[in-house]
Amino acid sequence: MKKPIKKRVGFLGLGKMGGILLRALFEQKILLPKHATATVRHTERAQALSQELGIPVTTDNVEAARRSDLILICVKPNTVSEVLEKISPEMSPDKLLISIAASVPTPYIEGILSAEIPVVRAMPNTPCEVGCGMTGICSGRFADDSHLEMAEALFKAVGMTVVLDEKHMDAVTGLSASGPAFVYIILESLAEAGVKVGLSRDIATLLVAQTVQGAARVALQTGRHPALLKDAVTTPAGCTIDGILELEEGKLRVTLIKAVVKATERAKELLLAD
């Protein structure tokens, strides 16, 4: 059983990702409702969520920050500075701030806060919704190992975590945060191919989704290089090699690489663009 968090936790801007995380923490009893509070932009939404979740949900970020020991910033990048400026007087070095706002670096956050606040930056992805997420985590100047461990404990509730240097966080955004969209395009295309060769759409989609899930699980559990796993499927003069040749001719490999590079480059620009 995972150890419950006894700190008071505030979710500022309880959108989709924050809601996924909060519900998972409740379900696994890592966080108890009595220790949680949250905010949203609109009063009607706050009332609905408060009734659904059984916790205080308001539109007052300042009050939520005052009442919390651990503050999660779940707002969009272009709103981060506004939120931080308002809650700054309520922050102190004995609190921890975790931001899941894409492309917002820890020095930017630290520069707005009024004291040497421990800051952790996290980049989860949407498969967190089904407990199969991937979250990249890095620490700011004033965060130590205990702060990173706390962040990992939160995000392990919705999948796997990896701790890395902040210089790699935009790459995490381009690869694992944007990556599900790329995979869905591949899933959709393979399902269309199944329809082309005579399968019903439902059956084709099931075959493809389970195949992708199975292939990913083999890669994770064996730790073998994808090239070796590919070779194990590809028999001499078989049908798989003909399909691979078509993929190579269509430049699928280089297109996927360029997609991740482009998404990473865009991640570096998001904060400035907003």
C-alpha cells in the first residue's frame, strides 16, 4: 500500500490533468479529501466540482495557497505569471510548489515568487487518465531530494515517472506529452488499413490498439532495443519485411523524428508566444 500524503494539497486551476491526478490520488488513498482543496475560474464550476469531489473548490487562488502546504499549478502557461504574482505573499520556504504548466521553467517561477520557494516542474501526459501516464520531473534551485520524492509519489499514482535535468524538459514535452497524438494518428491509419483489407472498423481498431499496447509492454518489460524487437518479428522473405519497406519508402521514420523535433522546438517558444 502506498503511503498517504499528510500535507494539505491545493490544486490551482483544476482542469483535465489536475482532475485526473486528484481523482487517482483519492482512489488510491494517497491523498484524503480532508487534506485537499482546489480552484477553478468560474463559480458554477467550483460548486459542481465541490459537490462531486467532496472538497472545498473555490475561485480564490490566494486562499487556497494560504491553506496548503503543497501547491500544484495546473493552469495554462499564459496564466502562470498572474497566478504566481497573486499567491506569492502566501508562499514560504516550508511549502512546495509543483507546476505542470507546459514550457514554464523553474527559474521563471522562482523569479516571480517572493522567497526561496522549493519548485518542482512536471510534465505529465494524457494517458495518465487510465493510469498509464508518463511524467518527466525536474527540480528548481531550492528543491531537494525530499521535494522530488514528494512529486514522484504524486505522479506515480497515474503512471511512470522519470527525473531529469530541466534542460531536457522541452524534449519531454515534444516526445511523451505530444507523443500520444502521434501514436493516435498511427493507430487511426493502421485501423484504416485494416478496413482496406476487409476487416470491420471495430475489429481493426481493437487489433491495432491491443497490438500497440502489447508491443509497448514488451519494450518496457524486456528492455530490449526496438530494433531487436522489430527483427524478432521480421522473418526472412516474410510479409512483415514487405510492410517495413513500404514504411521506409514513405519516410515514416524520419517523419516521426521531425514531428518530435518540431514539437520540442515549439515547446521552447510557448511561454514567449503567450
